[in-house]
Amino acid sequence: MTVFLPRTAVLTGVLAVAAALSLSACGSSSDGSDADGKSAATATTAEAFGGVGALAEAAKKEGTLRAVALPRDWANYGALMDGFKKKYGIKVEVENPNGASQDEISAVTSRKGKDNAPDVLDLGSSFAQSAAQQGLLAPYMVTGFADIPDTQRDSIGRWANDYGGYISFGCDAKRVRTCPTSFKDLLKPEYKGLVALNGSPTKSGSAFGAVYAAALANGGSFDDIQPGIDFFAKLKKSGNYTPLDSTPTTIGKGRTPISIDWDYLNAGYTHEFKSKGLDWTVVVPSDGKFSQYYSQAINKDAPHPAAARLWQEYLYSTEGQNIRLKGYARPALMTAMKKAGTLDKTAAAKLPKVSGTPSFPTETQQSNAKGVIAQSWGGATSE
């Protein structure tokens, strides 16, 4: 069963490019208002603010975009940040680049009204939905919002999917004689102490997706994630699972030779590690095929509301979506771009091959699954 999980579920894509306060007569404040007093902080579309050009002018006055947990090597964020700065002259400041979705939400709630609060969020689906339910996100519909599938965006634009991929196994071929091709394989004695996740499923969207994939591979469903939790408990009991978070550093040091993560991250590592003499291979497991999207959103109280909205416009532009594709991530607007003839065909041809018809868990299903994990994960995988 192939499953696409939007960032509204595990990672529901957010489309919120939010706003600004009101500019003073000298136009030097960072409230995101234009010369006519329109506030970027309340703009729900670029058109409502006078167009992307007007957003760009207001954003340049703000001068900065703040974010949390955006690693440069994740879904080609490095190229996106460099492209945004080059195009608009606005610097992107990223705090805690290796943080998780929950860290982003915590930064929003704990820094409300402060200049160091994040302007934009990149969240796993379930986390984006939670943030919307908490009233933390600003409604904003980017240009092309209507081309994002209905199941991958919030009806009022508080979040929208941006990019996604499949849960995959990354494997250090020099340290693992035969790389696993299914969740069932992971239980083999030869993988003792080698299998890791990219964080905890209570905080990390990719780890959450891995548990969902394991559930689908073991008789579970969108309504029943428990078999996935049971699988990791069994993997832990066998000695194969290690609670050490998998990162490029742990992989490079040989501490996490098998990493369960998104295919675009593992595929990116293949290219990155090749120059370091590390043979990193990637496979989408034959059982429990599970795909998910990450969502973009705007902090309702973004210190730089115009820059936040301009960033969203850039991410969902043809340029931005093709940059995602070059990072092995499947852009949310891929179908629309293919139809329009604007998709980078060369980059698309390099994506890991997967067959099957995607299906999507509902917001309720994802919320329930997140609740089950919150209650059961620690006990299932503790020493």
C-alpha cells in the first residue's frame, strides 16, 4: 500500500506567508505595511497587499527572515535560502537547524511578541494541523494555491504542503553486507544495533512517518498505528534498533549505518557522501510504502510578516519548486508544473522510483495516531 501523508497529517504543508504591522511615515519600521498603510500581517494573498512586488518592497525594509530547524542539506534548503537572498536581498537567519517540528512550535509559543520569534514554519503534517488548531498560524494563500491538491492544503491557507517523499532505508554499504529492502528484513540478527530513526516520532515528522510505514507493513492502517509502535518495540527488543538520532554526522562516523528517513534526504546523502568515500545506498521498502509532505506556514505574530509571505511566494514559485526537485524532494505543485511544461524533467528523472497509488490519511486519523504515539512510544522503546 502506497501512502502519501500530507504535512497536515504528519507533515501537512502550510501555505501561510504572513504579514506586517504598520509602517511609520519614514517607512523604516519592520511592521510590514506599505505606503498606503496596508498591513502585511493581515494580508491573506499577495494581491491583497498590492502584488508580490509590493511584498518584496516591504520585506526589504524588514530586511530579515527568521526560521527554526531548517538544515541546509534538507530538501535543498541551502539553495533555496541562497536563491531568496540573491533575488530579494533579504537574509535568512536559521536557529537550531537540526531541530524538529515541535521545536518550531515551541519557539512560536514561548516567544510571542518577541523579535526573535520565527516568522515561518516548516512542519510535519500532524504538527501543522496542531499549530493551526492552536491558532498559531496566519491564513495566507500563495499564488498558485488553487493548484495544490485540496487534500494537501488548509481551506483558508493556514498551512499547505510544499514538498514530500517516501520513507526509505539509507544504508552504508561498507558497514552493512546486505542492505534491507523491507521492514521485515530489519529484524534480521545481522542488523543488531544498526537501525536508527531521524529523531523521536513524538517530535520529528520523519520518525512519525517511519512508524506509520511500519504499521502499514505489519497489518495496520491509517486508523491503527499501533502495529508500527509494536514493530519498533520488537526491533528494540531484538537489539537492532538504536535510540541514537540519525544525522549526517552519525552516519559519517558509522554510528547509524541504517537510517530510516525520507527518500529525498537519503538520496541527498548519497551524493554528499560519495566525495567522502562513503557508499550510501537508498531503497524504498517493498512493504509499508508511505509518503508524506511537509507543510509551510506563517507565524500569526511573525516579527517580519512581509518577508514571511514573500518567502512563501518564493517557495511555491516555479523556481522554488524546481529547486526542491533538484534536492530529490517531490514538490507539491509537481503535477501542475508537469502540465504547464515548467517542471525540470532532468531532476524529476533522478527521483527514487516508486510505484503505487498514493492515498491520504485524514486530519483526524493523523491526530489520533499522534496521540497514540505520545502515550505509547516511550514505554515501547525504553531500555
